Amino acid sequence: MADGRSLGRQFGRLWAAYAVSRFGTALAFNAFGLVAVLVLHAGPAQVSILTAAGLAVGALVAIPLGPWVEFRRKRPVLIAMDLIRCAALLSIPIAFAFGALGFTQLLVVAIIAATADIGFTAASGAYLKSLVAPDDLLVANARFESTNWTAIVLGPPLGGAAIGLLGPMATLIADGLSYLASAAGLHAIGDREPRPARPDAPRPGAQFEGWRYILGHPGLRPLLCNDALVGALIMATQPLMSVLMLGQLGFAPWEFGLAFALPCLGGLLGARLAPRLVDRYGPGRVLRMSGILRVCWPVALGAVTAGAGGLVLVLVVQTAVIVCMSVFNPVFATYRLEQLPADRATRALAAWSVSKKVTIAVVTALWGLLAVWLGIRLAITLAGALLLMTPLLLPRLDRAPDTLSPGRRAPHRDHTAACSQGSDTDPLVKAVKGGEIGGPGPRSGTPER
């Protein structure tokens, strides 16, 4: 399977819609934090609370979304989530124009955006799986991963320049409009999606079915713990880095954007390498080694100083993290999607996203308090030190068959039989990013932002 092969017109339109919205998100990199710091003059505790409360409340509100989305056509759900996020984001510059913007509105918009993100993520994985053949999923995920990092290379520096020229609301307007463009692209795919069959008698506690499946799976259970904790410790330092670099160290917005954008060129490299590395070394080994290497570097961020030296340090650390992360993400996401049966995929992805966002919220709030008590630098260093321990949560998948290799068709395997073996060596096969795309930010799965 060559990386340049066509995956069909419908996938092309889905990819284009993802690219447009992802570029909008990258342009508005850390938008809530920037508005809180530059417009409302918030401190580290407020910025951390903004991030944490938005994620936590949004995740709790989104718990019933999994079963609701499971038995509906996924494309209309994706379009609705895009339109909701568009309206929520555009309300911020409108309120700012009338002099009515406050911290409470930022918090409400963060909650709405987090809820819609989870709904989008829950539907997007199942929708991609219905559009793409099983043996093409790794290539599809690698393309989303490349697009994600390309957007982040270009978006934050342009966003920083736009803020300098047009003010802090310019990038939020662009991000909101990008969701509108994404909805239009999804609408252009066409309505050929069959309506999912509803069970005659829904199982009690259906909203928790996703968690039941994940926690009962020997490979997905430790991966959820690893993914949630790594994402939380990385995201908890983002508002602290904003305050440290923009507030205490005096970096300009364009420098801050450059520090987190230029390293994303490494993401392009990693996304292209992932299928080749899987082909050569096997998915289990690639998943484990990239999962270890991606957490070795952030501990150095606590030593950032003002001036060129500090900027170079951030560039080096971020580049190393992103290269490893962009290898890990497509392989991890592919394994996750392959292990989820069609009748539970949406609920499981929703449960995964809720778990990750709640973990990020709790850890981010805690780190905001730690930054007040211990200082910003020590809090960032502590997060980096704890990241070094997260590889202990990676499952042992070293003997997994080489089913993700490009050019090789994965043989069909009955999922129930695979799970009944109770083995950690279930084959790694096809799927998506966040990660909550995961990704480099809170908005990232199959096109999850």
C-alpha cells in the first residue's frame, strides 16, 4: 500500500474538511489562554482554572453523548458539532467588540467547545471506519497526522502575527469560520451513510458501555491510562508556559507561537516514518519505543530563560517530543479503532475522550495550584519528571503480528475470539490520532481537533 494511493473521493472531502478546521485551530493556538492573559490580565491560577473547568464540565455534560451518537448517522452529528463550536467561538469577539467580554463568558465557551469536541470525536472515529477499508486505516491516520503538524507549523506564527497586527480576536474569528468551512466540507461528502440499527431493549447503563469495553480489554485498558496521563501532564504545563514566556520572560506572541510551531516540522517527519517503521520493526515495538521516547524531554522546560537561549531550548525540546509523538499517534490510534467493534466504537471513543479530558482538567487545575505554591518553573519540572514514569503503563505488545505494515492486507480476525484469549498480544492494526488527534492540543482521533 503506497502512501500516495487514492483512498476515494469521500475520504478526500473528509480530509479537506479536517485540514481547513485544523488550520483554523492552529491559527488560534492557545486562544483562550492568550485572551485571558492579554485581554483580561489573568494570572496562572485563573488560566489553569479556565482550561480545567472547561474540560471537566464539558466532559461530564458529554457523558450521555456516546449512546446518543452511537445510533445516529455520524455525518450530521459531525456537522452539528462544527456549527456549535463556530457559534460559541464567534460569540467571544462579538462580546469583546461591545466591551462585554468577561472571564465567565470565556469559561462558558470553553465548556461548550469541550462538549462539542467530545461529540465530534465520538462520531469521527466510527465515520472514518465506515469510509476507509481496514487495510487503508493506517495510511489515512498518517495523512491526518501529517496535516495536523503542517497546520501547527504554519498556524501559530501566522496567528501571532495576526494578533500583533489585528488584535487578540483575529485568530478566534478565523477559528470559528474554519469550523463553518469544515461543516460545509462534510456536507459535500453526500448522504450515503446507513442509519445504525437500534437495539430493541437497550442495556441498562448504556452510557457506560464504552468504559466497560475498554476496561475489560487487556490492550486498551493500559493504553487509556497511559494516554490520559501523558496528555494531562503535557497539557497542564501549557497555561503555565504561556504565563512564564509571555508574562514573566517577556517573549512576544510571535516568538511564543514560533517556539511551538517550528518544531512541528518534526511531526511531518514522524508521520511519514510511522508506516515504514511499523513495516520494518512491527507495530508493538514501534508503539512502545515511541511511547517511551516521547516523554523523555519535557522535564527540561523548567529551565527556560529569557532571550535566544530560552527560545532555542523550547525549540529543541518540542522538536524531540513531536517527532516521537507523531510516530506514536497513528500506530496507537490504529490499534484502538481496530479493537473497537462497530456497535460500540462510538461509545468507547466518547468514553475515551471524556476520561482523557477529565484527567487533563484535574491535573491542569492541580498544576495551577502547584504553580502558585511552588512557582511556575518547579511545577513544570515536576510534570516533566512524572512523565518519565508513564511508560510503565504501556502494554506489552511486542509479539503483535505485523498487520499494520504498508502493502500488507491484515487478515480478518474475529474480535470476540481475540478478546477471549485474554492476551496483551492482540494484533496492532488500523485507526486515528488524539488524541484528543490526541494531538498537540486539547482538540485533536480521526479528525479530532
